[in-house]
Amino acid sequence: MLKSKNPARVYLALSAGLSLAFALAFTLQGLYFVTVAELNPLQLLLIGAALEGAAFVLEIPTGVVADVHSRRRSVILGCVGLGAGMLLVGAFPVFWALLLAQVVSAAGYTLLSGAQQAWLADEVGEDRAARLYLLGSQYGRAAGIVGLGATAALATLGLQVPVLAGGAVALALGAYLWLRMPEEGFSPAPRGERQTWTALADTLGRGVREVRASRVLTLLMLTALMYGAGSEAVDRLNEFLLVREIGLPGGLSAAGWFVLLAAAVQAVGLGVTEPLRRRLTPQEPHAAARTLRWVLGGRVAALLVFALAPGFGWAALALVVQGVLQGLYAPLYDAWLNRGLDPRSRATVNSLAAQADALGQVGFGPGFGVLGNVLGVRAALALAALVPLPLLGLLRGLPVSRPESTAPGEPDARP
């Protein structure tokens, strides 16, 4: 099988391909749910709960499989799952099919979430991976801008067309990875142990012990939980606030305005990520930690401005700023989380973090929906913005280094 000898190039292609698929499938998905599938508010909330609930249940098993079997296989299957979920959404705009699509998509997300970061760190080393996480984010933003242009063009044929195109891109990406993705830095479990529950339980237990033994990892899990708790309200309520509370200006359709806002996030984020990538060095984890605190603090401020915005201009500006900061958060968090992890449980620890994020969204999202009905959408968004605020003080005093992980096959010396 022909494979690339450059895992960095494959990772950048993966980042760009996923962003292109996401831009096509998700930019106007909310509008598609309301106008084509004609979902009511309760059904919209159930769609979100199905996605995050399935992600919460599947995150650990898929992460453990990536640690026991193959990171490469997990990433490829993740792309296939996402593509299948997108195709289901675009082809069957009925509630039951959309619920099923969320479960399929969640399987794709969880197969990718721990495995792609773990695979890159295994193949190129943690220091180089820390920079590639940011560079991949930059490639993703550029591909996202292309995807937004394609979304605007394809949406003239019907809102389902860009969703179907996104599914096709994800499936094509899976085929590319099957042909080109190397896996030379990963040592799978012995063949006789791969299918046993004992091997899966041992890997999960190793990951949990690693988190419990590290104050840094424990707080990073808490960070993921609280970040997810606040982000769900923004993801579900920002369109409602702009359309129903503030109102959209004339000159463009609703789809046109949301494509324009998404394009602004991608363009500004692309310009911000490059100088940040050049300034951060893997040998200085303090810089990544400090930048992560600034990103979290800036996002709190931007969301408060968005929630209280008196008009569309302020709301649009704040939404763009928070979107840029949200894009910066993921690679910075990944770089810090993956530093010094035991390679045998790297994907599992990443999955624990993703599961914490999903738990925050499932546990707090419906509550903010109730607050939106009782106190108003602005109050719900303002309260959601404040959820991560306590993390700023906790992260400030946190050490940024952890003991180096043991090599595969060596006994773990940590308590």
C-alpha cells in the first residue's frame, strides 16, 4: 500500500479536509433544520442532546480502541462515520433520521478526537506536534474559507446540497488516509490481547491513573468540562439571538449573513494563528499555558458583549471574536494536554478530555435552554459566558510540566 513518508503533511491534509467538510455541512445546518426539516424547538434540543450524549458514551471506548488497536484505523473510521452522518442529514430531513445521524456522527467524532492528536505525537514527537497543532489549525481555517464560498454557491441549489457535499468530502478524506497515512510510531497490543476486555480495561485504567496522578491533567479535565458547559449555549442560541432578538440587516438573506460571519471568523483566525504559531515554542510550555488563559479570558469577555449587544454591529463583532478564540483554544489545549503523556494511553487521555467536554454540554446545555425560556436568551448566554471564569485563577497557579512518560513496555514508575 502506497503511503506518505511525511506524517506532518498527512496531518495538515487531515486538518484541511475536515475543516472543508465541516464548513460545507455545518455552516447552514441550523437553518436547514428549521426551514427544510421543520424541527420545533424541542426537537432541536433533542438533536443536540443526541449528539453530545452519544459522544459522551462512545468517547472512552473509541479512545481505548485507538490505544489498543491502531490510531490510523481509528482516524480513518472517524472520517467515514462523519461522512455517513452528514449524508444521512442531507438525504433524510425527518426527525428520526436526524437523530440517527447524530449517533453516527458522534461515533465519527469520538474515533477522531483522541486518535488524531495521539497519532501525530507518536509519529513526529511531542515538541514538533505542539507546533503542528497550531499549523493544522491554520490550514483548517484556510480550507474553511474555501468551504464557506462553496457553501454559499451550493446553497442556491438547496440547503441540503452543501450538507451532502460535506459528507462526500469526509468520505474522500477517509479514502486518502487509507492510501497515504503512515503509522510507524505506534506499538499495538499483542495480537492475542487485542480483542479481550482485559486489554481494553487495562488501557482505560492506565489513562485514568495518569490523570489522577497529575494535577495538571486533572485540572485540564475540569477545564474541558467547564468549557463544554458554557459552549453549548452559544452553539444553540446564537442564531436565535441574532434572528429573533436583535434582527439581521437588509441586503443579504439570513443564509448570506451567517456565511459572511463564518467567513470573517475564518479570515481573522487565519491571520491571528500564524504569528501565534511563530511565537510559541514547544520548549516553553509556560507560553502556551499563559496564552490559553488569555484565550479563555478573552472568550468570556466576547460572549458577555455578544449577550448584551445593543445592535447587530456589536453582536457580529463579538461573535467573530469569540469564534476566533474558540478556534485558538483547541490547538493550545491539545498541545498542553499531550505533553508528557504515556504513549500507551495517549488516545485514552485525549478521549477522557473530550468526554469531559461532552459531559459539560449534556449536563448544562438543557439548563441554559430552560433559563433562556424563563429569563430570556440574553441572560442565558451571559450566565453561560461566566462558567469558565473560575478556571482563570486555577490555571494561573498551575505547573505546566509533568513527569516524562515511560517508554512502551517499561514499568510505570509513577504512583
